Amino acid sequence: MIDQTSSRADLIKPTDFGHSDLETIAGRNLQQLANGSLILATVLLFLNLFAALQAQNYLSGGIVFVLFLLTFIAAFLRSAGKNLRAWLLILAFMGTGIASEMTQGINANGILYFFCAVLITALLLPKNRWVWILGASAVILIGLAIILGEGVLVTTGLLLKMNPLLAWVSIITTMIFLTFLVSSVMAETLANFSSLVRDMRVKETDITAKDTELNETVTKLEGQLDSRKFRMVAARQISREIAQQPNLEALLKESVELIRAQFGYYHAGIFLKDERNEFAVLKAATGEAGAEMLARKHQLRLREEGVVGFVVARGEVRIASDVELDAVHFRNPSLPLTKSEMAVPLRIQDQIIGALDVQSHNSNEFDSEDADVLQTIADTLASSIDKLSQIQTLKEKLADLEQKNRESTGRAWQSHLKGSRKRLNYRYRAAQTQATDDRADFYRETISTGKPHVAALTSDPGEKTGVILAVPIKLRDQVLGVVNIKYEGETLPDEMQTLVKTASDRLALALENARLLEEIQERAEREHLVADISDRVRAASDIDSILRTTATELGKSLGVAEVRIQLKTAAVD
């Protein structure tokens, strides 16, 4: 998110205006003052040189020339720093003032030079430096007045006697320069500041416009951030709900409903590839249109039909921002309000198993962020589909295995019971247990349903009334028999039913173990019988004896009426 405070601070910098503009103004003022001072210095140079030459006072002439040289350097040495040039100009004026006071005595003309130095300092140098120059000028003037008044310093050799005309020319020139200095600099300064104010107003307008634009951008970004947060929260919620679905059908149905409800899409559907990898078949969809398409078994041919066919064939996200202009979009009569469509692949590792398709009644509804969010949901959905598919496959294999196991158990018991000569029907009555041949219809119902059955006992003459309970003996869902109990009482206790059911289950396991043991014993007896027959056959010395022995032993062992063994002869075709 953009830091609004820091961004606005970046727009309004001190370096944008103020300091740099003031530096430019000061530079212009410096050059203007230097040029004017050079003119004044040239005039004063000629006036003072003329007076010095008349009086043959070469020292005064030399001082005037040095001061002129300082002014010349300040005007033309632009490569030097601004402050250095300003100080040279200030020193030239203060030196001129001192020279004027010493060569001509205390006069107003010299005081004007000091005033010019103070004014130049105020215009060119920062931080109230003019106060220092003003103080220094006052100290110098007072000092010169005392020194010259008390006769401490003899200036006889320095004094220049100028005629009144030259004196007036010098004063007028200084006053003209001072007037020029003040008026031109102030005019230039005011003009520059007026321009600066206009620039500041323009910049202020620009800043206001940028601030408004920034506020709009921040508001837009905040809205996008809120929308992104909402989509991510919705994606996590959908992924969590998807992971909790118990079966594949519920997973697909709940997924499309959640996606459509959370994101407000017009339609959502899930397509899976068929076994031949020819079509993407619709497995779940929302609304009445989805129910209609599911009823007619809607499918799209891979690589040829629709955004879904494109995505499943290539494994890439596809966005149709305007379905009227998109060449891939499939016009579905069940969804006439679709304006934009997006599909993302359902991927398990490197294998594409289908696609998640969403449609909107608004154009340009989907972007890359929507694709990322929907792809995250699709990845979770694909993983859940794969997991539930594997679980369903395992359940089917397990059910098939259990069915085969039940059938094998049933065949084994049928074969065992058919081959048994025992009477496997016992009854306990009157403290005695005996075999019986009873076959009641009541038992047949329990055997057919495989469930316990309770009924009132029919009252026979001489017998007590009660309740009868039939509990199947079940092994691997195969009914092996029935445990039948007659209870003399109006209601059969629940504890008795539970006890009989437990006993029946254990009885089934015991019977299975006994059957397996008998099969093992029978197999051992057959192996022993075969071994005995083989030994007797090997003891015979000729073919006739071998055949006679084999027929005899097989007849005795199998208990059959006749055994015939015949070898092929030449007459047999």
C-alpha cells in the first residue's frame, strides 16, 4: 500500500522552489551590483587619479587603483564563488569609504560608501550579515573621527584637495549610483519575487492536482487491496470446505456452489476429461442452467470447443474478456447472459484432469489476480478429486474383494455341506441335546434376510406361550445357519438378544475354523490314499497287474459300484 504521507512530502520539497530560486536572484543581483559598482569605480578612479596627479600624491592614487581592482575582479571573475565576489565588492566599498574619510576628511560622501556596503551585504549575503557590516562601519567611522580629530594619525600626505566641481561630481555620482543601486535591485527583486510567487501558485495548483490524483490512486489501491483480501479469504474458506467433503459427488456440487456464491459469478461449472481423452464432460454446475446441462450430459470436445476445451487440452488459463469478440468461446444457449468467461486447469502433478469454468454477465470481469485466486482453488479441488477418486476406487476394489470372498465362502460351505453325511441340525430341549430334522418357515425368513427375527410363539395345546428368536449364523455376509431360541415370557430381554448375537458370531468363526480343519484332514487323507494306491501300483510287475491293481484300489477307495480302465488298441479310432 502507498504511504500517502510520504508521497505528499515527496511532492512538496524545499528544493523545488525557494532556495534555488533565491540563489538565482542573488546571483543576478550580484552581477548587476558588480556592473554598476564597476562604472562607479571607473568614474571615481579617474576623478581621484586626476586629483592625485595634480597634487602628486601617488599613495592616494595607488589606494584608489587597488580599490578599483577589487571591484573589477568582483565584476568579471565569475568563476569565483558568489560569496567571495560579494565580499570583494563589500571590501571595495568599505575601502573606498575609509579612503574617502582619510584623504578628504570626515565627509558625507565617505559615509555613503559605508551605507552602500551595508546595503550590498543585506542583498547578497544570508543570515543578517549586514548587521555585522553595519556595526563594523560604525566602529570604523567613530574610530576615524577620533583619530583624525585628536590628531593621532597624521594624514597630511594623504589628503587631497579637490576643487568644488570635482567634489560635487563625486557626490552626485555616488548619489546616482546609490539611487540606481536601491531602485534597480529592489525592482529586480520585486520582479523576481513576483515571478516566484506566480511559479509557486502554478506549482501549488500542480501539487493540488497531484494530491487529488494521489488520493484517487490511494482510494483505488485500497479498494483493490480490500478486494484482494476478500478474494483470498474466500479462497481459503472454499478450500477448507472442499477438503471436508465426504465423497466426490458432494465435493463437485459444493465446490461450484461456493465459488458462485462467494465471488458473485453468473455461472460456475466443473469439467472432467472422459476415459478416451476426447471430451471434457460437465460434472457439476450451478443454477437451473447447470441442471439442464447436466441432464443432457453436456460436453465439449478437447482442442476444438470452447474455453474449457482449450484449457483442458493445453493446461493453460484462458480468459475471454468479451465473449462477442473471443474466437474460442462456445456460445451456450443455456447461458445467454454470459459476457466474459475464464477457465483454469485442474492439474494433478503434470496431468490435466479437467477445468474449473466461471462466467460473468459483465465484460472485462476477470484479470490475472482473479486467475491466480481461482487457480489456487482449482489446485485444492484437483487434489481433493484425486484423493476421493482413489478412495472410491479402493472402496470399489474392497467391495469387489469382499463380494468374491463371500461367494468363495458360500461355495466352500455349499460344497462342504453337500459332501457331508452328518445331520447338522441340533436342538436343546428338556435338558437334552439331540439331532433333529425340523425345517420351519420361520428359519427361512431369517436365512433370506440375514437379520435376527423375533415373533410371538404360537400357542399349542399343552405348551406355554412365549417369544421365539431366530439369529442368523453369518460369516462374511454369508448365512451359514440359524440359532433358534424359544423364550417363555412375554418380552425377550435385550441382553439376551445381544448375547445370542455375540454367540452366533463366534459360532460362525468356530465353524469356519472347523471346516478348514476338516478340509485339511480330507486333503491329507486323499494324499495318503493316493500314496497307498501309487505304492501298490508300483509293486505290480506287468501291465495287466498294474491295471488290475489300479481298478481294484480305486473301487475300494471311492466306494463305487464299477471302475473300468481300458487302454487304446489299434481298432480304436
